[in-house]
Amino acid sequence: MQNQNTSYDHKEGAKLALKSLVEKWVGANPSRTPTSFARKAGLSETCVRRILSGDTLPQPENILKAVV
């Protein structure tokens, strides 16, 4: 049971870290938007909006696109 909680904690931490990354990038310049982040990272707008809402963790390849 504890292993399951640890997995959940890691997923929550990853979601929060991705959300923070996008928010910092967007907030660094008034002309930046979630849409421009999506374009720059090669992600769909829907994926970026899901990251910002914190509802789901994106697929691994999309996580890599967002952080690289």
C-alpha cells in the first residue's frame, strides 16, 4: 500500500513541477502565452492547458518536450 502512495506523490510532484515550469516561462514576458509555449515546445494547446489545470500527467514524450 505504501508503494502506491509513493507513486501518487511522485505523480503529483511531477504535475506541480510541470505547471510551475509553464507558469514561469509564460510569466517571464508579458507577450508569452500558453499557446506560444505550446508552439515553442512542440506540444498541443490541449496538452499545455491540461498541464496548467493539473488534472493529468502528460505522456512521457510530451513531458520531455515541455522540459527540454
